[in-house]
Amino acid sequence: MKFKLDDDEVAKVMSAMSSTTADFYDAEMVMIMFMTDRKVMKKLVPKPLKPSPVPLVSVFFAKYPRTNFGSVYNEAAMGLAVDFKGEQGSYCLTMPVTEDMALILGREIYGYPKKIADEISLNKTKDGLNCRYVRRGTELLKLSMPFEKEMDSKELVEMLGRLTMQELDKEEWDVSSFNFKYFPSPTLTGFDYKPRLIKQVTTFRPVGKMQVSETFELDLKSSEVDQLGIIPFSKPLIGFYGIFNNSMHAGEVVAEADEEKFMPYAYSKVDYMPQ
């Protein structure tokens, strides 16, 4: 991108960003869902979000070979099931990526807690797959999942609807993500503005048959700056793998957080450990 755009170029960029979705083509993805501890959920979810009545955690690994915004990268994520004014969604705890533009766009526009990973891998065999996320030399996420049965898109969506207690009757589904967008003030005494709760919806479109499993192994570890190991892995629910064409829709500000109450949650996106 140029250091300075002319008026026509600014208009084109603004028009393109406001009228299109961020699209991912032929994405190779695995998603799993498992139960965790209610007390941990309650501790980690900032207000005005509330932990879902069902202490559900979701994890995914993805390879994005083609997008409409020019980035090709791998990604992983972990989200907690939450409720905002009666609407179900996911509060993202971590979303590492392997490309800087994917990090910048996700953090600065939508507030996703993205960091650059050393490695995010998704390796498929004829019997199953193995995935890992490594950052600063520590393997933080390791997933092993066998392929137990095959489902078409509609069957999978119906099963997900039953698990999440939603009415899903199409061959695609929407996930509402709730993230907090904020910037520390240059005086280092608080925030530039009240932390904003952003709602952003992504449409997941599975393509063809999905490989499904009700058993998988997940190893969660912590380092000094990434604390995934504090999430208890108590009961696997479902995992599925396949190819997806996904679309991220524009987000919206749905609430503001109290600055003082939000401050304990404001350092998860940076590697800052006071000495």
C-alpha cells in the first residue's frame, strides 16, 4: 500500500471495505468442542458478557490457501461460550496466526486477540489428523483426532444445533464472536477510550463430506505469556474436519465496558510480565 493515497484511491478502499465480506476459499479446518469448569469460565469472562449456562469451549485449526484480501496463512483459536443479552456467542481467548496482515486486520478492526505463532500445523492422514500450535518455543496446543464417521453438511449442522441448543436447519451456520477493542493511552494511565465490545459474525460453509469424531485428545499448556493450560479439558463432545468457504461480516459496537473493571483483562494481547 502507498504511504499516501489520492482521493480516488481512498474512496475505492473505503467502498471495498464497507461493501464486501472477508472471504476464505477452500479453507482446511478442524473444529472441536469440549466441556470445561464453570468456575474457570466465570473467572475468565469479562462483563457485560456472561458465561453460557453450558461451560463449552471451542478450538479450531485452519489453513487458508486463498482469501479475497490477499493473505495466505494458518490460524488457531480458542473461544468460550458466552451470552450477551440473550444472544449466544463466543468470547475468543486466543487466536494465533502465521501472517502479520492477518494479525493487524483482526486485532485493529475487530479486537481479536491475535499473536504471531512460531508454528501452526494441521496434518491429515487417512485415519485422522494431528495439529499443533507453538509460540516462543512452547507447544501450547496439541490435538489428535481420529476419523470415526462421515457426515454431509446438513447432518453436521443439525448435530451442532443440538449441541449448542440452537435452531440450525441449513447447510451453513453463523457464529457471533464477542471481542473487546481497546488501546492503552500514551500516558500509560488507562485507556484511550472505554473498551468497546465488538460483535462480529462469521458464516461457516462446509463443502462436501465432513469427517466427524466424538473422541479426540487435546493437550493444553502454558508459558509465562500464554496461559492456555489453565483451561480444564473435562469432556470431549465433538470434533469435525473438512473444507470450508467462510465469510467474515462487518462488525458492530454493541456495548462499552467499565474501564476499571476491565483492566485485569486488558493485558492478554501483549507479552508483558513485570519483573
